[in-house]
Amino acid sequence: DVTQEVLRKMGYGNSFWPELIHNTFNIDVRTDSEARYPTHFCYNCWRIVIQTINNTTNEDAFFPISTIVQWKPHSNLCNVCNFPNGTRKRKVLKRSPPVTKKPKITVDVPIRSRIMKRKDQRNSTSILLAKKIVNCKKIHLNSKLLVLDYPNNFIQSVSCQVCEHLLADPVQSPCKHLFCRTCILKCTAVLGKYCPVCRFPCEPTEFKSPVKSFVSVLNSLVLKCPVEDCGEEVRLGEYSKHAQNHKETRKLHAYSTINKGGRPRQHLLSLTRRAQKHRLRHLKLQVKVFADKEEGGDVKSVCLTLFLLALRAGNEHRQADELEALMQGHGSGLKPAVCLAIRVSTFLSCSQYHKMYKTVKASTGKQIFQPLHSLRNTEKTLLPGYYLFEWEPPLENVSTNTEVGIIDGTCGWRYCVDDYPMETISRRFRYDVAIVSALKDLEDNILEGLKSQNIDEYLGGPFTVVIKESCDGMGDVSEKHGYGPSVPEKAVRYSFTIMTISVVNENNEKVNVFEEPKPNSELCCKPLCLMLADESDHETLTAILGPLVTEREAMKNSDLILEIGDLPRSFQFIFRGTGYDEKLIREVEGLEASGSMYVCTLCDATRAEASQNLILHSITRSHEENLERYEIWRTNPYHETAEELRDRVKGISAKPFIETQPSIDALHCDIGNATEFYKVFQDEIGEMHKNPNPSKEEKKRRQTMLDKHLRKKMNLKPIMRLNGNFARKLMTEETVEAVCELIPSEERREILRELMHLYILMKPVWRSTFPLRECPDLLCQYSFNSQRFAELLQKEFKYRYGVKITNYLHKTLAHVPEIIERDGSIGAWASEG
């Protein structure tokens, strides 16, 4: 049946093998016996038939080699084959009678060179058919996108032999031809299990990946992004990530989130009812037209159906089913936990949820949603402290009780949420209980990660969990109206983030089964301790955070046994204290305040030494060394004077109680450097290099002139204290061009432009989440750019940086490459939570 189908495609209708032999070889075998002209060809006859078919104009013709042909050796019974003597028997064809030879006429015709077709050119029709089968123009990249002009032979070597596009997920056949994986699998599934170039028989399982050196060369090719209005040059190995960014950008800009005035667009649920009606006026008209046309004017049913579809699109099927049953008159009301999930997922505030609760109850006469107080009670039961777990070996100095919720941060007593005294200055979770709750929240992610990495889902571990610890002050939280409790007016928040969860696979390779995609987001930052205290109060911080440090040290030497996916699994923990700004690092590591002569928290350089040598410094401080220096400062074993003792301990003035890792707080680094540039702009406007001692009135005049100009040109309003948004707008080349209009000297303008250009090249390295992945080229150039930046400061701005330098500018120039080399990241690890 398959053979007849092929013959019909060739245009032969209901033909049989004798007719096919007659049409192909011009040999009539219809009257001969099967013994002399067998219906099963030998190998050579079949090869001739295939070549004849491929030379036809019918591109859809193909022969199923594996199903019809029976391979046999050459036989004397086959008159199609070449005999050993090189002759063939032909009965039908007769020689034409001899004719007299015509005399040759000499004509000056240019001699044409004989063109020998290559073997792969003979199969051009088969390749065209394969191209038609794969049809991969929209998913594979054309070789014309390559930036450099490579030789044709090289382009052919990195292109697919079927689709002639750049290789995507390349595989190599046994006959050493290269294809895209999807292209060759489609070809073998349709045309048969052979190479479409040389027709060498091969199975799909025989296709292997090329050598790693070839793949690395392929991934390093630079091409131009084909997306309109992009034109960015990216490596072929990084194009998939670049294309994903385009996809996310299209989703992000599908609906504009910026108002005409440039202000950020507020969330729909945070608006008043009048503003909500104004924003949704077009959608409301469309829904009304649809309801009038299709549903008899029932707008309510259309809106409720859209809400159900939105819940199901977010995989909230349980809530959608219960809500649908209630709307159909079934059920007794949503559970409090379901109402809480709806409120959280739709970003409803307490007042908005209460308004919705009353509206639904009044319109339907049923209590579909639960009142707000029941949601608060449910929220208490969902706090950490309700999962069973154990430690092997048990934690030292930590209770084995797992049902521990919120506790008093100062005495460790356990209270109900509503039973706390008003004068309580600290509340916290027990460290291990909070980590268990965070791991249970990631249970689905861990199981999906095991499945995606082809790891046995029943693997018991040990899983390695890397945790980033963060701590920062929350500013003024005092009672603005009325009389509150007599507690401190400032607060400090201590939190943690699970960054990665990894496990060793069967090949003894460490594989990440979970990696936090947004490590700087507040959604992944789990609160651990909240205290009403000033972050400069070293004694209070030590008293409250001391138990947390003890619990953390105990967890380093034990394995957590926790049920994930209904199976007990073991977890080991690595703690990294990197989410601190400089002020808090000085507090927890026992260093002097920011105005100290010891400018850096990473090295022992003084402010004068750092200004004389801007870049040649290395990270020398550590937590253990700080503890040793504190003991020297406390006991003074060498009986030195105060100045000699201070020089020996390098600025240690209190006991370090939390271990931190070398990092740079990117936000405060931007603010600190922007503050310096803001002052440099004022100095250049007043030509400080000529007049190094201006009066106070002159300084005030320069600042006023700069503020007015920036407000006019860049719409930058002057502020009392520089913040992150102002710093990001200030540190741009457009701002420098605006400032240059106020600088009289053209030479100083060029110097200022170069200085800002170098800063913009260095900034992405410490601002990015993973510099090694996101900006490897800028990371390689960082040392050169920082050295040139330092030369400009020492040569052209000596009046300002001759004997002093700021803390963050010193870290920016001296320590960024070494921090990245140690940790592999700055931005993700340095956020404050």
C-alpha cells in the first residue's frame, strides 16, 4: 500500500514494479519470469532508482527505504545491475543503422570548461524538499545577521545542512554532517532514517552533539539582533536570553504604565472609585456592547465570568470552583483562607476588601466572602511555627519544640499576636522556624526544579541552601498624632532571603534546583526580627540580635530534616551576611563611624592613604581579625597610648557580633558618588582649579546657579537630601552636557565629559544583579576604566582629592573587581531587604 501511494505521487497511477522498471531503465520485463527479473532489487539497482526519482520535478516524491526495500547482494539474475564485464542485456533497444559522418566545420567557439557536479549538488532536489519540511524561517537565525564578514566556507561550517540557517542546538550525524536538532529530526521522521546530504543510513539516536570547542566557537559568534529598532550586537549563545528580554518588554509595554505627565501609573485597586471608572471607561463600554449583543444585556454575568477566567488563568482553580458554586446557588461561603488568598493576589487593602464584602452581601443576600476579622485570625495561623521538623544532631542551646510562633525579641517569651504589651520593643521568629516556613513556601519550586534537571524526585538530599541576611534601619516610626507607648521612635528590620537551593546529581555535579529570579524584591525577603531601636545603638542591637546569631551558628553544624513532597529530605545551610549598608556594617563589625579616618570597611587604608593611592588596595578585613583587634583594644597588652592603640586596631572600637561578607551597597554607592559629582559641578562652574579658596557667598551662588539650570534643562528640582532617583537622573551624559553650558573653559568641559563617560561604563558592574552574566565586557574593562578615572581625579581635580576621598568613591575604584571575584555578584547580594 505504501509503494502504491508513492507511485501515485510520482504520477504513475496504479503501476507495478515491471512498469516502474520499464519507465526508469527503459527495459521491458513485463513478459519475463520473476526468476530472471526479481521484484526485489539488489542494492545497486535501488540506488539508481533513488537517483532517478530525485531528479524528477516532483519535490514531494520520496521512497520509504526502511519499509519496502529488501536489500540483496548483486545477482546474475538482475539485468539492471552492472555485470563484472561491465555490459548490460538490453532486448528492446536496437542499434540505429550507421550513417555517414558529416565533415567537421571549424568555428571559433570558446571552449567551455566541463562542470563537474558535486555529490551534494546532485541531491539539490532532496535538500529543497527537506527545507520545505522543516520550515524554520521564523525560529532559526539567518547567517546574514553575522556582524563580521566571514569566508563562505566558514559560514557553511556553522550553518545547518538542511535549512542553511545558523546552527541551533547542533547535532552531528555519523557521516560528520551538522544539522539543527529540530531540522534533522523532522527530516528523518518524514523522509526516512538517512542523512539528507549523503543518504548514509542513520538512526535518530545516533546523532550526537559536536565537540565542545566547536560549540564554544559557535556560541561566540557576534550577530545583529533582527528585532526592529534594536540592532544590538549579541553573541549567538546569549541570543535566547536577549530575545526573552524583548518578549518581556513587549508584555510590559502592551499596556502603558506611564501617565502623560511622566509620573508612575498607580495600581488600579489603589485608585478611588471615580478614578477607577475613568480608567476603565473604554472597557466598560466594550463589555456593555458585548453583553447587549450576546447575553441579553446581562453585564453582571459577563464581569463575573471574566473574574473566574482570571482566577483560572492564575491557577487559582480551587477559589474559582468555590466562587462559581456560590454564584450558582451552591455552597455556604468561601473559606477564610481562600478569601485571604483572593485579597492578597488582587492587592486589595483592608478597606477595599471590606467594601467588596459589604457590596457582595447586600447585592446577593448571601455571605460569600468572609468578614475581615476572620481573615486576620486565619493570617495568624499561617505564620511560621506550624510545621514539624527536626535537626540532626539537635541544635545546641535551642529548644526542640517546633510549634513556636512570634516571640519577644528581648526575653524570648511566647505570646499571641494580640496579647503583646504595648511597650514591647522587639518581636521576632525563631530562626530555624522561619527558614522551615520559607522552604515550605518553595516546596513546588523545589519539586519542579528536580524534574527540570532530570533528577530523581525521590532524592533525599542533602540539599544546600544559600541564605542572604539583610538588616537596615527603617527611620522614624514615631506616633504622629495622639499618645503612643513610651518606646524608641526608630526601628530596625532584620530579614533573610533564600537565594539558591542546590543538590548533587548522579554525575557528582552540583545542580541548582531553585534560584531566586528577583533577589532584590521585597516579596522574597522574609522578615525575621523587628525592633524599635536606633541602628546606632550598639548595645541594643547586640542584646536583641545575639540570640539570632547563636541560632545561626548552631544551624551551620546540623542538618534539617523536613518533609518536601511527602518525603523527608535533609538540608544544609550557608549564611552570607551581605545585605548591610556601610553604617550598619560599622555597627555590627565594631568599627568607628563613617567620619573616621579609616575610610573603608574592607581594607585598613586611612583617608589620606586612599586619596594618594586610589586603586591599588585589596580586601584585608575579616570578622575573625576584627574580634582579635577588639581584644587588643579592650586589654591593651602592649601598654600603648590611645593614638598608638587606635593605629594598631585600625579603627575597631566595639565588639563585632555579626559576620559580614565583602560587598558594596549599590544604592548608597550611587547616592554617595552622585553627591560628589554634584559638588564637582559646582567647583567647575566657579573654576575652583584657579581659585581654590572661594567665600561662602560664592559657594552659595554657584549652588543656586546650578540648581536653577538643572531645573530648567533636566527638570531636576533641588532637594535637601540626595535620594536614589535624583542620583540616577543626575549621573547621565545629558546632565553633563547641560552643566557644560555653565563652564567657561572648553578644556574643562571635555575633562568633565570623559569623567562622566568612564563612570557610566563602570556603573553597570556594581548595579547589575550578576555582572559575570549581564555585562562581561564592561567587567573586563573595569580595571582600565577605574585606573583612567583615578588618573583624571589626581591630575585634573587635585584641588579636591589631594588629601581626602569619600568612602563609596574609594570602594568603587579599589574593591569592585575583587568583590566580584570572591562572590560572583554585587547587586543581588547587597540589597538591604
